[in-house]
Amino acid sequence: MILREPEAELKLSNFGNLEVFPIGTGSAFTKKNYQNNYLLIKGGEHIMVDCGTRTPEAMANLGRPITEIENFIITHSHADHIGGLEEVILMGRYVTKRKPNIIITKEYEKLLWNDSLKGGAAWNESKGNHFLDFGDYWHVSRPKKIRNLKRDAWEIDFKGFNIILFRTMHYPDNAPTWKQSAFSTGLIIDKRFLFTGDTRYDPDMLLQITKQYPIEVIFHDVQFFPGGVHANFDDLAKLPEEIKAKTWLMHYPDNWEIHEKKIIEAGFPGFVKQQMRYEL
């Protein structure tokens, strides 16, 4: 993997390699590192993974309004992952007059609309006997169910990207498995890059995916205290050395610098750094 400094203005295209660009890398309530949202870039195409409350601000500071983002994947419904979506869809309908694309399962579409977006979006217009719905704001692409990961998973080929979404064990903190957890997903991109999204410690997930696919790089959720709904570093440090060697840690607190030495000593390459270009 090649790390490059960002250019003065964020580019939404490259020469064809898979590039992962962290718009932010912080945990939900950090003030220094925006939120843990990413752009996938390859050739002339891009996909935004999650769009938290501060993501439109971060994009504006990078010289790109959020309205220039054409394609989205959302991993789950916490505000640091969906808080910017109301701006995306309202600007799309009423300013640019262009619907963005979203890759989403039917199950999660219902949750995202009914539990999060409907309140600020449905009643802006009436259409005969009803108001607006999800499809009035989005072009929807459906991934297809696959059955080789021992957990719910879906796959889609989309604009040059191969994308697998798989269920993760994020919240509530007492859910014993992914099956009992609220809907949240991680991603496998082009069979090479594993993005865990928000997840508690789930070594079976890592072992299964790295056995099934030739994963070169992993971006993994981390926290530095026990309990809660993210993966505790002390647990992650127990992973096999070959997995740790390709695992970069993300979704971290503002005081991340005090932890950097120990994660290197534990065998991890380091923290994912905000607005660096990671090229596979």
C-alpha cells in the first residue's frame, strides 16, 4: 500500500488504482478528526462510505461540496455515519435537481428511511394521497445476497468496484453475536480491502474473511477502554500477527497520539490518518 499526501484540492478520480481516502478518522464525538467516513476512488468513479454530521463541512474544507458526491454506501444509522444525509438528499432534490446513487439492501432502506430520514424529508411535498418516499431522493442499487461468509452478506459490482457488505456486531453492547445486533455492516472492496466499519471485537469475522479472500489491507475500528460498542485495543492485540501486520486502526479519540507507540509495539502498522491517500 502506498500512502500519499493529499493535494490542495480533493480529486474524485485517479489513474485506476483503488484509493481509500479518509474524510475523517475520529470516533463519534471527537473534535479534531472529523468523523470516520471515507471515499473510495478508482479511475473516474467514487463512492462515499458513510456521511456523518460533519462530513459536508469536511468536504467543503477540501474544496468539494457534498453535492458533487454521486454514490453512497451507508454502514449503519448512528449520527456520525448518517447525520449529513439530510443535506445530501434535500440539496439533491431542490438545488442540483439530481438524485445521488445509493447501494443499500431492502432491509436497511426501510430502517434508514423510517427511523432516520423520513422525519426531515417525507413531508416536504405531497403527491396526491401521499408524501415523498426514499425513491424520490435516491437512485437505488441492490446488492444480491451471498452465502459464503457464515453471516448475512451481499455483493454488487458497481461502476468498476466489487463490493461485499457483511453484517457486523456493533450495538447494543450486550448482543452476543451479529445476529442479535442492530443492523450494521462492514465492507470488502475488490476482494482486497477490508473495512470493518463500527464493530466490537469479532475475531471470527476477521479470520473467516481473511481466509476466504486475499485481503491486503484492513481498516479496523478501535477504542482504548473495555466495554462499549467498539473493539477494545487490548482484545485486538491478541489477533494473529499476520492479521495485525495489515491492520490499520480507525475511529479513535482526540488523544490518539498517546496510544500510537503501543499500537506499533503490538504489531499494527499504525493509525489511519485523516485525509491521507491510501492507494492499493
